[in-house]
Amino acid sequence: MEHYTMNLTLKVWRQKNKKDRGGFETYSVSDISSEMSFLEMFDVLNERLVTEGKDPISFDHDCREGICGMCSMYINGRPHGPWEGTTTCQLHMRAFKDGDTIVVEPWRANAFPVIKDLVVDRSAFDRIIQAGGYISVNTGNAVDANSIPVEKDKADTAFASAACIGCGACVAACKNASALLFVSAKVSHLALLPQGGPERKTRVTAMVAQMDKEGFGSCTATGACEAVCPKEISISNIARLNAEYGVSGLSSDK
Amino acid sequence: MKWSEFFTSSVGKKFVMGLTGIFLILFLVVHVGINACMWAMDGGEMFNKAAHFMGATVVIRILEVGLFVGFFIHIIQGLVLTFQNRKKRSIGYQVPMGNAGSKWYSRSMGLLGTIVLIFLIIHWKQFWIPSRFTDMSEATYESGVPVHDLFGLMKDTFSQLWVVILYVVACISLAYHLLHGFQSAWRSLGLSNNRYLHLINAVGVGFSIIVPLAFAMMPISMYFDWVQ
């Protein structure tokens, strides 16, 4: 595709802090290269704001290569913007054309309060992982990697679930602000592997309990989460979590 | 894990919705089957006898209590979930996602269910209450046992255009409610096997079209006097 430059109008959510009511501000940016990433376009705008003595727009980012799960912008009515299977940092400006107006909002969910501008607090996800998204391993020498046989199909499915980067796009897209795609990916990843076996039952109940405590909604299987997931996590993970939860909850001794 | 913890968790609530949903789907099969007797073209004899059997058999009357419990749980839990879920995002988006990634009816289960509920209340008042509690005209066939003339009541009720329209609207709402609910219920119960999910999806689409269509044809065929 040939290189081109564009002039754009940005409508960006600005909010000073958690308590501020916030609102949209409109910015014009010019001579944006079609080869820039979406975040580089924001860098250009922020540099201008800094030279003008204004407060730059806060946004989350880290690796900028689509694997860390930090970037989180709701662009023109879609988490991570118009491209499928793409994080905001990997969205490039060739997705837009000269004269476009782009509306950028933070993730919206009560469990993800806005910290500043486009930055939201996703520590709820960390607490869900802390509740059970791990395996307990004794210290000592590292065990040989191939000492426990793993079925190839299961290893592949577990790997596909483990690809979840915990960005929260599923929550942002869900009409109920449900985190079940994230939680189910993490539960599936460990439930499919023999290493996850010993804590299988307590893991799913503990993670769901924490998820409910954090104030996420419940899943109504609309499929919006799967559609926007930058790592294309399958919604079948949710059905697997439901089964894990059913077996765990109904076979419990107490 | 206590029972109460299981059934009050977000996943447990969906489990209950799925279970009661499948139970109500089974009821629809029975209901549409019994009602289809109205098309026997025998002046309603087979239909009235079938309805009499359903009303006079003690096992079915006991099952009816279970049916009401199923309805009650499904309706109350559904409404509670709809309102609770709505509160999880206090500030909405400037640009909504709309139909990108999800079907409108999958996001409108609360609304579609409420339309069906409103219909249900009117439907109970029109048919269930007269047949169980209040007086209605009887019909006697060769066995000599008088049975409720529900066929006559149907003819009478469905001579009014507004009732026919209401029933058709309710059937369309039911169709879309089932289109999402049929397959979603099985996922809520934990069915993740792709082979069975494909089967459930196909059966679900067929069921969601055929059953509501059959129900909708009942008032329509009565209104246009296609059945005698």
C-alpha cells in the first residue's frame, strides 16, 4: 500500500483524576503518516501539547508490539480499534483516511475505574489471578520439561488460551462488563494441562468468586468479547469454565 | 462450596437460567404438540380431549406445579440479572458498539423475555384460568364425559384481530429469545464440545423457527376460519 499523509480530528476523553467528571476534547492533527502506529500518532500530538505547555494525554502502553496487554483504547466504538485480532499499539494509521474523525474513549466498566484520561485501573484482573490463576510448585531443581507427557491437541488448546494478554478488551466490549472471557482463558489454560490438575477445583471457584467481588457483570454469551479480542481467544473457553465450575461446585464435599 | 454460594455466583445463576430454560423448552414441545390437535379438522374433538387429558390427569397436574416453579425462577432470575448487569457500566460509551460482534437479539434477552411475559399473563387469563378455575362451556363426545370446550374458546378469542396480532408479536419475540437462548443454555451448563455445539446450534435454529411458527399459525388459522 502506498504511503500517504492525513489530517485528522480527534475527540479524546480527558479526565484529570478518578473523581473528575471528565469530558471530550477535540484536537486536530496534521501530516500524520499512514505508516505510523496509532500510539505514535498520540506521541506526536502529546509532543505538541507539551510544547504548548498543556497537559499531555495519558494512555497506557508498554511493549508496543502487541504482547504486553497494556494498551487500552476504545476507538470509534470498538476496543483496540477497527482491525480484528489487533492491539491498539499494532493498529496503524493506514486504517484511517484523510479527514476522518476518530473518537477515543477509555475502557468503560465500573470494575475498571478511570485513573486519568485513557488510563484505567485493571488491577481487578491481577486480584483474580492472585485468587487462583497459578500452580503451586515446590522449590528445588527445575524438573525436566518433558517428564510429564501432554497430549498435543490439549497443549495447543492450552497455548491458545494462554495467549490472553489480560488487556480487558473483553470487559470493555461486553454489554454487562463481564470478565468471563479473561477468567475462562486463564482457567482453561491450566485446566487443560496436567500441571493444573491438583488445584483444578479450587482454582475455578476462587477465581469466579473474586471476579464477582470485583463487580464485573455476568456472561450472557453475546459473543462481543470474542469479536474484539486482540488474541482471538475463543468463547468456547467460557463453556469450559462453566463445566469446570459446575463440576467443582456441585461435587464439593462441604 | 455451599449450595448458596454456588447458586448465587454469576456462573451459578447462569446455570440456573440454562437449566430452567431447557425445562421450559421441553414444555414448549408438549404445548405445541397438544395444540396441534386443533388442526385435526374434527370440530375440535381431538383437541378438547387432549386438553382434558392434560387437565384431568393427576401426574400432569403435579408436573404443572414444577412448570410454574420453572417459569417463576426463570423470569425472576432473568429480570434480576438484566438489571444487575446494567449497573456494571455506569458511564456508557459515546460511540456504542452496536451490532459489531454480537447479534441484537442476544443483547435483548431481557426485553424479548418481558414481551413474552406480558403475553403470558394475558394468555393465562384467556385460557388457563377459565379452564382450571372459572366456568366455561362444556362439550360432550361419545364417552359421555363432559370436557371443557377450549376449541370453542379459542375460536371466540381469536376472532378479535388485536389478540391475533398480540399472539404473533409474542411468537416473534419467543423465536428470537429461543434463537439465542437455546444454544446459550447448553453453554451455560458447560457444553464446550464443538461437535455437540454444532449440533445444538443447528437444532436450536430449527426449533426457534418451527415451534414459534406453529404457535403463531394457531390464532392465524382460527382468525381466517381455516379450521372447522
